[in-house]
Amino acid sequence: MKAQCGLQTTSHIARIGKVSDLALAESRNGTGAEQQEQEGLAAQGRSGIVGLVRAIPIRWRILSIAALNSAVVLVLALLIWSGAKTLGSAWDDVRQVRKSDKILAVLESETGRLQNLIHRYINQPSPDLFAEILLLREAVLGTLSTRASTDPMLSGSVNELERATERFLSGFGELRALQTAITKTYEDQILAPAKDMAGLYSIIEGATGRREARIWPTLGKSRETFTAMLVAANAYYLAPASTSADEVRKSADAIERTIPAMIDFSDNDLQRDALRRLKSRTSALHDGIGNLAELLAKRTDLLRNSIDASQAETIGAIDGLSVKMRQREQSAQMTFDHTLADISRKMLWIAAIFLAIIVVAGVIIALSIRLPLRQIMTSMRAIMSGDYDRKVAGTDARDEIGAMARAVEVFRKNAIAKRDAEDELRASKERAESALLELNAAQRNLIDAERLAALGGLVAGVAHEVNNPIGISLTVASSFARRADTFDTELRSAAPLRRSQLEEFVRICRDAAQQLVANLHRAGELIESFKQVAVDRSHAERRQFNLGESTDQIVRSLRPVLKRSPIGIAVDVPEGLIIDGFPGSYGQILTNLFLNAANHAFPDGRSGTISIAARPRANGDIEIIFADNGVGMTSDVQRQAFDPFFTTRRNEGGTGLGLHVVYNLVTQQLGGRMMVESEPGQGTTFRIIMPRAAAGGAGRGETDSGTT
């Protein structure tokens, strides 16, 4: 702490020295003429308006500028608010006019479409067209009753529009009734007589026994004339034209004229009776054409005078309203432009006047501050150059700058005291540097001690783990040697050797051999596991392998081991993940993780589930997630999980190398990284992220797994 304080003090002194040097350089650059000018300005500042302003505190001077700015803003805001009201009213008129125009455009479009539908319905009546006309009629009436009647600009003209529209729509009702009469007339007075005439022609032809009969030529011409008349009648009904009606009448007259001749040429009473009936039906058809012509003429007049005229009247009313809307919109636009120009002109004048006032006041206030500050600056330069004997000017003023001058005077006195303390500070710096060297040496000693402590812990862990199986093996071997000596003594004695003694010796030999093999194999496993701790060991040969297939093989090999515990295994590895790496290392990673979870996550035969999943990442890496829903880890255990020889079950056979081996394989051989996430009672999740192509090289082979 003393060394640190000494360094901070030294740096502070250095900064003060730099400031002093800069101030000294500036003071040397000054000239006598500049000093004279400053003194003259100071004398001017003590007189006149500037002197009067200095009697006011600086905060009030600055606040006066702010007050002037606020007044400008307030006046401009009031002006803008007043103009905004006028502009808002004009804009509301423009917006309302445009809204009313949209309603008029909708009415014009709907009435025009309704007129077209009525004409189409007259030419080709159909239920669909009639339904569409009714829907559009309701839409027109709805627009008038809901939108136009509530519009403030259209409400006075809605009655006129409604009357014109009602005449237009009522004309459609009359037109539809007339169309029904036309259809009935056509069916009853045209089609029905024509159908009877066709039947009578068939009767006459059937009553004529031979082609050589005198009636046959006249009958054939009459039949052709009837066909032409029927075609003309249908054409006249579908598209009324005076030529079609005249053709029907001419054909009917021609048929009537040929009937007396055919009666003279008839051979029997059946022919004559049919011809008389034919004449009657021809006359009826002739009259029907006349009636149909009258109805069609009425329909034409109704379309012209009621439908089209009413629609034209509606359009005219809409056009008149549109003209009024345009005039009102132009008036509102003129008001908008005039108000905007007036506001701009007033704002310009007000801004110019207040700007002049603010500039004048700002110059006066600036002079009342700048001149005394120059005096203080001159005194500061003298102090920084080492001239501590020159008293600071302006200390008798009562404003804030006077307070600053008095503070500079205090600073001058403190500078004198600082000069006296510099020698003592230099001595303190030398003592602090000496203490810093001692602290660095102590730090290096602590680091070396920490390394030795870690090495001692590693050796102790190795000795403790290997000592158990070796000690047991030594005990068994010693006991076996004593039993062999005893058996040899019994064998050399004079007493005969019994079979039970031999069998007992064989049993003891077998038990001793089994215990020796088991413990020495355990010691071998530990020694091989300790080899895994070295970071320079490598693993099997490198090759490409399918991650999903390798995972399935490893899980199948582990299922017999996990059968002793009620633990389920779930695997979710997609097909097609090809890894260029070390399948042996990957197998040992999964094996150690499985055995670690079986021993620690599910103690005392507890049931649970272990899941392993893999997925590709965007940057070409592979993420492997190994999770269990077991007892989880505390934060202390989680922090030391990958440390060598750390285990929570050392008394139950744990070596503390399992997760450490896994961590080394992931980070060094596979070139990846490994994280652990766990909460007590919430299970544990290991996340392994490794590249598709491993970074490590091939080595000596695999080492058996350990447990933590």
C-alpha cells in the first residue's frame, strides 16, 4: 500500500510539473504589448456599462440570456399556436372536402354500375344479375343514409340526391314489371302460336300422302316463310329492331295469303281444317308481334326517361356538389397558404428583434466575465511559471469571478507550500520503489509455493490411489507365503497328508491368486488412468467416422453395465454427421460420462434418464449435449469437476480422474471446449463443442476410464 501511494503521489507531481512547464512556455511567449493591452481592457472593464453589469452575480447574468431566449421561444410558440389553430381549421376543411369527394365518387361509381347492371338485366335477365342489382341498390341507399347524411358538407344536399336516386331505383321496379309483361307476351302470343303453327304444318304434311300433290310446293314455301318469321320474332325479342318486326309482319302476311291457295289444293278435310286453324294462329301471332312491339317501345321509353334520365340527374347533382367541394377546397388552401406566409413573416421579424437584443446583452455579459478572467489567467501564468510573489488582482470583487480570484490566491499560497514538500516527496518515492521491489519478490515466492502445493497434491493423490490395491496385494502375498511355509512343514512331517488339507491349501491358493489378480489389475487400471492426465498423450489412429453409428455402438456396449441400475438411455443424434477425428477418444469420452452419471447422478440405485444429443452448428462445429436428471452438483463441486483427483466418493473407489480425462480429450485431442451446467436436484448437463475435423494427432492408444 505504501508503494502504491508513493507511485500515485509521484505521478501527481509529474502531472503538476508538466502543467507548470506548459504554463511557463505560454508565459514566455507573451509580450509586454499583450500585458499592456490586458491592463487597458481591465481598466475599461471597471468603468461604464461593464462595471455596472459586474455588480450583478454571474448566475443572474446567464439567467438573463436564458430568460431572453425563453421569451423568444414563448412568443414564437404563441404565434405558432395561433397560426396552428387557423391552419388546423383550414386543413380540416381540406380533409373534409376530400372525404366528401370520396363519398361522391363512391355514389357516382355505384349508380353508374347500377345503370349498367339494369341494361344487362334487360338484355339478358338472370337471377344472379337481379340479386346483384338488389345488393347494389341497398349499397347506394346505405351510402346515402349512413355516410352522406352524416357528412357535414353533403348533409344539405342529401335530400336532392336521395330523390334522384329514388326515382332512378323506382324506375327499375316499373321496368322489371314491364319486362315481366314483355316476357309473358312473348311466351303467350309469339311462342305459343308459333308452336301451334309448327304442329299444324306437321299435320298438313302428314295428311299429304305423296310429293306430287298440288299442295306440296305451296306448303313448302309457306313452311320456309314460317321458319324465317320465327327467327325474326326471336331476334326482335332479344334485340328490338324495326327491321325484325317488319320482317315478322311480312312473313305473317305472306303465310295468310298462301292459306286460301293451299285450301284449294287440299285433298281432304283434315288438310282443310288444319289450314283454317293455321290461318287463325297466324293472325294471333301477327297481333302478338304488335303487342310485343308496343311493350318494347314502352320499355325503351322507360329506360330513356326514367332510368337513364334519373341517373343523369343524379350524376349532375354529384357533379354540382363536386364543383362546390373544389371551390371550398381552393378557399381553404388559400387560407392555409396566407396563414403560413403571415406566420413566417411575423416569426422572421420577432426572431430578428430578439436576436439583436440577445447579441447586445451577450456581448456586454461576455465582457463582464472575459476581462476579469483574463486578469485571473495572467495571475495563473505567473504562478505556473514560478513567480509566486505577484499578488492576484481582483480579489476584492464581490461576484463569482472575485471568488475565483481569491481561490487563485489560495492556490498561489498552496503552490508555495507544494514547493517545500517536493523534496520530501522525492525521498518518499525512493522508499516506495524499494518497497515495490520487495513486494514483487514476495509475489514470485507465493507463486512458486502454490505450484509446489499443487504438485504435492498431485503426488499425494497418485500415492493414495495406487497404495490401496498394492497394499492389499502385498498383504495377500505375505499371507499366501506364510500359508505355503505352513503347508511345506506339514508336507515334510512324518504324519500322512490328508486330502482335506490339500483341498484347503488349493482353495487358499485359488483365493489368493484371484485377489492378487484383481488388485494388481486395479492397480494397472489406475496407472493407465494416471497416464491419461498427461496432455501430450494421443489416442488411436485418426479417421473419418459416423457420429450417429459410433454413438449407438458405445451405448450398446454400455447397456450391460447399466442393467444393474434402473437408468434409461435416450439418444438423439441425426444421421449423416461425419467426423474427421479419433473415434477411440470419442468412445472414452462417452464411456466416462456414462459411468460418472451412473455412479454419482443416481446413487443408491436411484432411477433416472441419461440423454445424449448432437446437432450441427452454423460455423461448422458439432455440439454434443450429455444430460441426466439426477441429483445434480453444488456450485463448489461444479467448480472443481474437471480438476485431477477431485472426487466426492473417494472412500467408495473413486479416483477423481474420469472427468479430467474427458476434459483433456475434448480440449487437447479433439480441439474443442467443454462446459458443465448443474443445480442441486435439477440434474447435470455437459456441453461439448468440437470441430468436424479434430485438431489433435494420433498417439499410443486408449486408457481405461476413471470416475470422479
